[in-house]
Amino acid sequence: MTIATATSMTSRERVLAALRREPVDRTPLCNPTSVATVELMDLVDTPFPAANREPELMARLAATGYTELGFDTIMPVFSIIQESSALGCKMQWEQKDNWPTVRMSEPIWEDLDDIVIPNDFLTHPDMACVLEAIRILKKEYGDEAAIVGKTMGPWTLGYHCFGVERFLLMSLDDPAKTKACLERMTEATVRFGVAQMEAGADALCLPDHATGDLVSGEYYERYLKDLHTELVERIPIPLILHICGRTVDRMDFIAETGMAAFHYDSKNRAQESMDIVDGRIALVGNINNPETLFAKGPEEVRAEVIENLEAGVQMIGPECAIPLQTPIENLVEIGRTVREWHAAQATKH
Ligand SMILES: [Zn+2]
């Protein structure tokens, strides 16, 4: 990566430059999913589930990623359920120590014609909460930090609304119908994405869980590549695609969609991933959550950060939403390592 000599970039400028694969003063710390933890909830008095449903609490908890952990981004959408709640899915809101989930054992849709986006989709309380949190954060931190929103892709909405099994069976039995369903659900992705852009988001995470353990790279090409390309055209701010798991078999397709970045999992090595995407898209990642950030110490965190920096990965952060019990010490180590690594590089020249 090209490193600019000036160290005068704001966090926001740094992230937006990295998303365009332009020179930066140092590699930005980017969190496209969630860095909420129980410790941070206690620190600013913003417990789950309220912090997923009340905009002031959502914004205050999100801001700790910037103020306490030193990330260059602020990301207020801690879960993946806001749209599904507004579409009518049955919800389990859980308590402070757990993320809210959709009760996928009680799916709401069976067929193409069941897919209806309600008129009050964007004004539903769980959608309005995100939009208001983004407005609050834009007002308070918009000049300094990059405000990143999140809109779920159609594949994930399919899992939530049809149930994983029914949706995957449909994709095997009836590709034409599956494509028609995905197209309809994409309208929800676009509407929420554009609304967040209008509320002040600088970029959006776009999780679409065509994950390595459930579907193949060939599936990604057949069902999602064109839709993701269309999303880039219809939501005109930088999009960060997020797919968990081993995804090297689809990174070549992902790199052709026009997405600004791909948020990648630690099941993929940094260098092999950089080689595949070959400068067509930026990468964000990929510090391991369940083993490293949650259960190991700063030394192991440091090793993974350095592997990413040496491979030229454009933005560094956890691979996915971090476990709620992750120690703050490990999260702070990500930024410390990035700063020290760049300082050491500078003395070499
Ligand atoms: Zn993930």
C-alpha cells in the first residue's frame, strides 16, 4: 500500500481514502460489524437489549468504539435483525449478555408472493432507531470519525424470513423462483441503505450470509454477484460486503461487484486473500474473534494484526461482531499495534 507522508488525516478521511484504495497516513482501524461489549455497556450505561432499540443509547454505545477503543469508524448497528423485525419476523430480544435474534423456527414467508415490504418499513421503531442513531452520531462525531451503517443483503433476509432450511431447499429445487425472491428482498436492502445514507452514514456494511460453511462460491456467482453489483449502483456510498467463513472460492467474484471493500474472516489468510482480489477491492479484517480476541491475549492479537499489515490489508479490525465478553485490553491492542508498526516503518525509510 502507498503510505502518505502527512499525518494530518482525520479518522473519517483515513477510512474514506482506504475505501477508495487511496494513500493514507496510517492503516485505519475499521469496524464494519459490532465492537459492543458488556464492559463498554457498563462504562456508558447502555445495556442490551435497550441499546438495540433506543437511539440515544445505541449512539452512545457505538461511540465507545471511537472514544475508548480508538477505532476510526463508529458503527451503531450491533445486530443483524432490525430489518427482519420491521418485516414482521418473531424476535427474541434477549438480555444484556446476548445479541437479539430472529426466531427462525417460526418463519413468516413460504412463497414469492408472501414477500411484501410493509409501507411503514422505514418508520418501524427498530428501523427509525438506527436512522436516528446515525443522525445523532453524524452531528456529534461526523467531522472526525467515519460513521458506518449497515443494511442486510437479500440472502440473509431469506434465511430470516423463510427459515434457513426452506430457503436453502428452494435454492436447490427452483433457482428461478429463488432469484425472483432475492430480487424482491433486495428492495428492502436498498431502501434501508439509502435511508441511512440520507441520515448521514459515510459508508455501509452489507452483510449477506452466503457463508463458506453453507453455500459454495458457484452459488455466490449464480445468485448474488449480479445483485451485489446492482446494490453498488443503487446505494451510492461505499459498501463493505461482509460474509463469514472461508470465502476464497468467491473472492474473485466479489472483487468484480464494484463493492468498495470486503470484510473477511480469519478462516482466510491475509496474503492469499490479497492475491485473489488483486487490488480490485479493499480488504477489512481479519482478527479472529472466538479464539484470539475472546480467549487469548494482546500478544496473539498483535501477531494477527501484523500479518494483515504485512500483507497490505487496507483496513484492520475484528473479523465479525465480537463476542460480548471480549476484554477491552485485546481490542485496544489492535490500534496500538497498527500505530507502532507504522512508526517502525517510518524509521526504516
Ligand atoms: Zn460474520
